[in-house]
Amino acid sequence: MKLLTRHYKLYLYIALPLFVIVAIGYYFFLLRIITNKADESLKEDKAYIVSQLYNTDKILDQYLLDMSDDYILKKAKDETIIKDQFSTLMIYDPTEDEEEPYRQLFCTISVQDKHYELTLRKSMVEYNAIMYSILLLGTVFSIMLAAGFTILNRVLTKSLWSPFYKTIDLLSSYTPEVKQRLHLPKSQIEEFELLNTTVAKMSEKIHNDFGKQKKFIDHVSHEVQTPLSVINANIENILQSKNLTTEDFQFLENISESSTKLSKVIRSLLLLSRLENDQFEGSEQVEFYGLFKKHFDKNHDYLENKSIQLNFESKGSFWHQMNPMLADILVSNLVQNAIRHSTHNGRIWLTLIVDSDKSVLELSNMGKSTFTDPKSMFEIFKKGSNQPESTGIGLSIVKEICNKYSLDITYEVEGLMHKFRLEK
Amino acid sequence: MRLLLVEDETKLLRSILEYLKDEDYIIDTAHTYHDAVDQITLHTYDCVVVDLMLGDPMGDGFDIIKTLKLYKSECGIIIISAKNSLEDKVTGLEIGSDDYLTKPFHLAELKARIRSLLRRRMHHGFDHVEYGGIKLIVDKKEVFLNGERHNFSSMQFDLLMFFIANKEKVVTKTSIADHLWPDEYSYGSYDFLYTHIKNLRKKLQAGQCDYLENIYGVGYKFEVK
């Protein structure tokens, strides 16, 4: 929920009941005023009638009783004195065909020892009409005020929060790989300025850490591979010597093989480290089935040498958005793994199954039975026995790349069949 | 032919010099950015081999290449770098380098690349290699053994080129395998290599040009006896 929406919601929760209470109070207040007004008017009428009674004593008998519906003067039955009694009542009006509210004054009057009962009535219709007009006007004004306030609030908020949204925009597109720094706009508002400086500080730190890590990896690379180059180069020069024995050649080959392996391990570890540090920029749509075929093609010498038969089966294609170099490494590692662990005269299957909601690429090879726990297959330095040439990092790299691009990789073994499933 | 080697590791530099001593190249060396720039301003080179990371705050390998381009040098440029980074390869090609070699490399490979680069720059189109009765027409991938044309597969042609580039030297199986197949593949077995070499040997024997000698299972030597 947006802050503004939340603001309005809270506002509505508080303001609406308040508005209703005020409206009801206002209504009763108005009602009280007009009732008082009517009562006063009735009292004035009563005073007038009483004064008339004093003056025109004789006529009274004739005019008695019904002067009209609104003035009823009757001779009292007894001499009980009743003081002014006000009440509101509904009386049917035949012309309008509806009940109409009236205010009534009932009392007894004694004039020259004669007792009368006086009932005075006043229609409240007009008073009510005025009251409702006032109420309506009040309501309309309140709603207009609230609406105006809301619109104003919206406009103001938009301009007030714009630095915040600008910061968020810049942050969401920021990656530490990008060479340029994060430049946040200056804001007049203290809170946003605080946010910006804090974020800027953090991004600076991330940027520096990223740079340091990157530099570190480059330096390790240089500092390790250069001495290995020296070792290899020296071996190559020694090999040119004319006085070497068979044993010498064997020793030199051992050194050469070990240094080559060391260089490969370092390279793989650094790749893993770069993956963890997110040092791979850029991505494009990569089609995996074709990529697998391409890598099997590249390896046809090895396949031929082991007399491995390939079986491809595909319905459709397997596209995924990712860094093309990492896709290449991923596929190359899986293909190499399958060939390396395949038995002579064995078979390798590559099957692509495309469903509406997911694609599955299965790479299976016939190999030796294994006691390795399938779950630990992707752990670093986990390798099958009798595989001195494998570094044990290849599948960890595969796993790491898959994690990075939300691909699912699983391994299962059934007898002599080893199967890797790549899913998206 | 005049070459410049820029590399901050003296031991590596010395090994490269030793390996290349049989070729009639004049080779200058530089350890720092400053040295390299001095040499560039003084001499005209046919080929410059430059390490990207020099540990020199004044400038790295890229800066040297930029300086070369500034002097409108037409020399071939080979980058050697400890980083197997696509980014660096692309940057290198963009600013005008011709080749990129990742450390640790085989001296045999470096030599083959230098030769190939120099050859490409010398002959424009009529590029050929000759050794002991063998003649290779590089751009057409044609092989003549004692004047007679023989059919070689692309792989056999590359293999032969590599041997001739490193003629009279022991080349290891690893360096041959790494030359023929992308280095990310390693199977620890050279059976497939033996097959290719056996086939190459058969063809060479057919033209009476088999100069290939097996060296104690470590590698091979291509030499006219």
C-alpha cells in the first residue's frame, strides 16, 4: 500500500465517524434552536390571547372552542392549574396527504374566575425546511472542503515525495559492477537528504568492497599464474636439453602436470569467487539445447576416442536469459563431466522436454555405479574415485551459475545411469 | 625481425628469450611501463608481446598498446594475461591487439603465435611455410611433400603447422593438446591425441617426410635428421 493511500485510509477511519458525530450534534443543536423559537412564538400567542380574554370578556363564550385547528380554547372541567406544557406531535394534513410535525402548547388560564384550557399549535414544516437546508448546505460544504483538501494533498505529496522516488529509481538500477558511482539528487527536505546521504555512504562502501574484491581476485590470478608460467616455461626449456634420461623426462612431466592442475584449480576457484561476487555483467537469450550440441561437437575427438554414442531428442527449445559466457561454462562443465564419467562404448542421452509451464533438459550417461550421495554431488572438491584429472570444482561452478540465474539443477543415479536435470 | 617483450617477471622473460633464441629475431625486453615506452619511441618493432599486469603504477599493458597506437606503430601485438577474462580480451582487441594468451601458457604456443603473427604481417595472401621438403600454403591449407600435393585434414594441417613452428624442439603432449583443443577441456588422457599423431605420421611417411620423433612419452620432436 502506498503511503498516500495509507494516509487517506487512516484519515477516512478517523474523519468519517467524527464527521457523522459532528453532523448529528449539529442537527440536534439546530433542532433545539428552532424548537425554542417555536416555543417562544407560542408563548407570545398565548400572551396575546390572554390579553384579548381580559379585554373581551363577553364575546368569549361565543368565540370559545374552536377558533381554528391551531387555537383551541375550551372551558376547563375543573380548576386544576396546569402550567405551560410543550410537546411535539404529528398531525395529518389532508391537503398534503401526510403527517406533519407540530409544536403544541397546552395550559390552563384563569380569567376573572373562569377557567379555560388553551391549546396552541404551530406547524414546524417551514422551520424544518430551513433546518434541512442548513444541514444540507453544511454537508455539501464539508464534502467540498474534504475533496479540495484531498486533491491539494495529492498534488503536494507528489511534488514533496519526488526526491524519494528519484532515489528509489536510481537505486533499483544501481549495480556495483557499473563503473560510474551512484549520484543522488540533492533535496531541500532534511529527511530525504538524510536518506540520500546514508544510501550514498552505503553504496560507496559496496562499490569499494566490490572493487577491492575484484582487484583481489585479479591479483591472486596474477600472483599465482605468473610463477606457474615460470615453472612451465623452465620445464619446456629443460626439455630441450640433450642429456636428459628417461627418468628426468618422467620427473619433468610430473612437475608440468601438477603445475597445470594447480593453475586450473586456481582458475576454477577464482571463477567461483567471481560468481559469488557477481562480477558478470550483461545477459542475453541463450538456447541450451543447441549449446549442448555445440559442446558435444567440440568434443567429438574425445567421444570418438571412447566410442561413445550420442542420442539427442528434442521437442522445442530451451531459452534462458543469462550471461552467455556463464552459459558456455555451465554447459561445457556438464558435457565434460558426462564424457569423463562415461564408460567406453557407452551412451550419452540429451533429452529436451518442453511443457507449457516448464522446460527440462536431461543429460544422462552410462557410467560406473557410485556410492556418492546424490545430494552432495555439487559440493566443492567432491569427486569420484580414480578421477585424478578432475579438480572437483566443475559441478560447484555449475550449481553456482544455476543459482544465480534461477535454474534448477538436480542429479540422480539409477544403477549405472547418471542423470543431470536442468529445469526452468 | 625485431620483437619487444614486456613482462615484469624476469624469470619468465629469461625463459621466453631462451626458447626463442634459435629464431633470428632481435629481441628487446622491458619490465615496466616506462621501459616499454622508451623502447617503443626508440625502435620500430614487428611484434610486441605485452603482459597486461605490470605492477607499475605508471601504466599497464593496455597503456602500452595505446602508446603503440599513438606512434602509429604497425607491429603485431600479443597480450599475455593472468586473467582469463572475456572483458579484457574484448578491450584488447578493441584497442588494436592481435592475440590474447592466458597465463600459464606453453612457450611452444607463444612461439607458434608469434610466428603466425609475423608471417601474416610479412606476406599478404601468399603465406607459406617450408621445412625439409614440406611446403604448407597457409590460407588454402594445402600441403606439398617433396613437391607433391597431399590431402591433409584441417586438424592434421594445424598439427603440422604447430610442429614446424616448434621445429627441432621437444613439445609436450599437453602443449599440443592445448593448442588443438580449447583449454577448458581436460580429460587427463591423451589417447585421442595419439590417434591424430598416428594418422599425421602415416601421411608424412607417404611423402617421405616423417621427421616426427617420440620423446620418452613426454612429447614429440620434429626434426630433419
